[in-house]
Amino acid sequence: MSTAMLTYLFVGVSFALYIGIAIWSRAGSTKEFYVAGGGVHPIANGMATAADWMSAASFISMAGIIAFLGYDGSVYLLGWTGGYVLLALLLAPYLRKFGQFTVPDFIGERYYSKAARIVAVICLIFISFTYVAGQMRGVGIVFSRFLEIDITMGVIVGMGVVFVYAVLGGMKGITYTQVAQYCVLIFAYMVPAIFISILITGNPVPQLGLGATVADGSGLSVLAKLDKTLLDLGFSPYTEGSKATIDVFAITMALMVGTAGLPHVIVRFFTVPKVSDARLSAGYALIFIALLYTTAPAVAAFARLNFVETINNTSYEEAPGWFKNWEEIGLIGWVDKNEDGVIQYAPGAAFSGGPTYNGESGANGERRLTNAPTENANEVYADRDIFVLANPEIASLPGWVIALVAAGGLAAALSTAAGLLLVVSTSISHDLLKKTLMPEITERQELLYARIAAAVAIGVAGYLGINPPGFVAQVVAFAFGLAAASLFPAILLGIFVKRMNKEGVIAGMLTGLIFTFAYIVFFKFVSPELNSSENWLFGVSPEGIGTIGMVLNFLVAFAVSRVTSAPPAHIQDLVDDIRVPTGAGVAHKH
């Protein structure tokens, strides 16, 4: 069976499974739609949380970023993994004990204010749509390459699948769908990693293969061989970083704190029966996440080594099939700048913004590109988002492994997209309509509005996927920055600072959100030519600016709360109740 047929089979079967689960677990009440009825087993919730959190950025883009950036790419590993620990220990159990449906619910009740609830909804919508843009782009990339359809059509197909199981099943449908998606994505990530580790080092454990000796008789370890290969080509060593320490710290902190403020992950801890189960499911999720995250550095190193050795100094006529397959959809490009018919991979940006095929072939058979300046040394453009997907092809693995990776990439992107879109729909139907603008609506009407909001959100997400503001992991990093600067301080202060009032938290959230959003928009869209370290505030890049936004949020919140009245007594009692374990103090009374 051909690779294309295997891909259709794997993807078709996985989609049928997801939709079947959604129909089987169809939500019949608002509680089932919002929090899956609150009865999910901790292990199942751990798997669903892992799938919800390990998005297209983790599966598709993260190893690609590390493959290109080397040591500098470690900020994504550190930030995303550390942030999950922060979320599990610092926020999840307390929010579960509070027992509401959504993050704006917590902020609205804790800060006794409809205005605070509305600001939280606005923050949540900004974060979710920024994040979901990256997921839909990931869906489009997978579909366009493996199902041989246009990226735009790929995004539309993905929208259709998410529509069925998010709108129909709600959180109940999504939870059990995400359990299946976790199994698909982790199997799809690990199988090629194990294969490639055996091929390169002879060691079947990728995590150990990263430090093992390359099986080519050179006596060099994988990282030493990669350093030598890149240095010989004129690149900087893979194991040395070039980012300023302040920026590394800021990006890592923004990703960590942003993880702890992500509404679609936090809401997962409302779906378990009790507080202890929230802690348990957080522990299980960390184990399930670690499987992929400890493998990613090995996948990145293997991919970069294979990519360089396979294409550099290769005649275009003899270029491997995968190179031309990805070239067909514009995610790999080659311009023969010295007109020798040989692909030269060298330092320097190949093409600004990526290649655009103009329908003509060059003298040596290359696809003519409209934005490929000749002054740069590099002849090759490779999109960072393709490396995990292309890895099995580069390593000449069997067709079924390539098909499996396609199914895994779609599972990763769709699981997170569904979780995000559900968060948007519930915040609109529950927080904006039921709790604020239309309190008289019935549960049936609220459920209808939730489904309509999910359908509209899917349409917006599709548009953002077709017109993305950057590559997948970069777009997702912006979402984490917005979460760090807006929701995380409000949640943390709500749990641990009794004196924090509604005026302080509203002022803090707005300051953090507006500052961070404006900074990202300025450097990425208004004046991208100024996007360099000498122009950044304190040397902090747009990916890390959420850390500064968070600090501003805290400062403004504390300052405003000190010059305004304290929260009512019942709110201060509520804060005490959230933090004190059930039954605490009983022994003391006796």
C-alpha cells in the first residue's frame, strides 16, 4: 500500500474514532458541556490534560525550533515543562476546591465584580485565539503535505472535524476524545524517534541516543558530530547559545507563568470529582507530558543532522523525494544562486518570509521563487514547522511510520484547538451571557448559545489558521505571554492575597494585557524591521515580553488595591476557605 493510501487510512480511522467518541459521550447538560459532569478519572484526565497541553507547537514545531536554534531553543523546553509544575502545585488544587466552571467564573466571584469577569473574558479570548491560530496552521501543514491538498482547504477540513466533536460533545466529548488523541500522538512521536535513534546511534532509547556515539565509525557523540558538521559549514555550534541571558530568562519565565495561566488547561482540573484527584491528575499529566518532552531534544538533533547530511552538496536532480514533496507546497525552497545545479546549505537567511512559487522553473529545475534575494549565501529555505513531520521521510522510514506521524500531528493540533474553542464558547455563553448580560436564560438556552459560540469561534480560528501571524511555536509563545501578563497574576493574587480587591485586579489585568499585546503587535506587525535586541525594552524579545507585562500587572494591582477599599469580609473568608484543606482545624479544636 502506498504512503498516501496509508496516510488516508490512518487519518480516516483516527477521525472516525474521535467523532465516534464525541457521539457516544454527547453532552446533555451544561455541567457535562462545561466540565464533563465533574466525574473524570484522574488517569483519563491526566491523558486528556497532556493532549490538551501538548499542542501542534509541542508535536510539530518545538523540535523544529530546537533543530534550528540549538541551545537557544531550550527555553521552550524549560518554560513549558516548568510551567506545568507551577500550575499543578500552585493553582490547580485551589481552583478545583473553588469549584466553578471557568477561569472568568473564579475571577468574577473572587473579585465580586461583573466588570472583572468581563475583563477576564476579554483576556481569555485574546489568549485563546492567538493560541488557536498556531493549532490551525499546524492542521493546514499536515493536511497539505500528506493529503496533498491546499493549506487553506486543510484548515477548512480541520475546522469541520473540530466542529463535530467540540460543538456536539462539549467538555465531556472532548475529554474522552483527547484520551484517544494522546495515545495516537505519543505513539506517533515515539515510534519514528526510536527508529531514527537506532539508525544513527544503535541505541533504541532516544533520550540516551542524544548522548550516544554516532554509529558511523567517527567516534563522535551525536552533539559533537552536529557541532562539527555545522562549524564546517560556517554555522555557530549547535550546543552554544547566542541569546542574551535576560531574554532567555524572560522567555522561560513568560512560558512558565503563561502555562500556569492557560484557561484551557486550568479548566481540566474542574472535571475531576475532588481536590485530591486534581493533584493526582496533574501528576499523571506530568508523566505523560515528560515522555514527549524528554524525547524532543533528541528528535531535533537527529533531524538537523539528517537534514544537513542528506541535502548539502547534492545535485538538485538527485535530491531526495521528500525535498521535492515539501517544495511543492512551499515549505522548502531552493534558489541556485551560483548556478551550479548543486544545493548549497550555508549560514544566512535564505529568503525573507519564506519562498513564493511563481509557476516557473529555473535553469537547473528549481522552482522559481518571487522573494528570494541573491545577496544571501544560503540557497535553501526550510520552514521550521516541517521537521518532525519530514523526519521519517528524511530517514527513509517505512510508509506506515510517515502515515502515523501525520495522524499524530493532527491529533496534537486538533486536541488543543478543541480545548481552546470550548473555553471561548463557555466563557461567552456562561460568563458573558448567563452570569452578566442575560441572567434569565434557561440551561437549554445556555447550552444552545455555547454551541453557537463554539461554531463562531471555529470560523475565526480557521481564518487565523489560513492567515497566521508567524510559525506555530512562535504564535503559541505569544499566547503564553498574554496569559502570563493578564490571567496568571489575577488567579495567583485571588488565591493567596486576601487584601486584593476588584479595582486592583481589573487595573492589573488591563495593564498587562494592553502592554504585552501592543509590544508584540508593534515589533511583529507595525515595525518588524525594528525587531532586534538593540530596540527591545531591556533587551527582551516579543516572545519574552509577557514577563515584563506580568510584573507591571502585579505592581499596578498592588498599587491600586492599596488606595481603594478592602474586599468584603465574606470574600476574605472565601479566600481562607479555598486555601485550607477540608477538615483542617478539627484536631486543633479538640
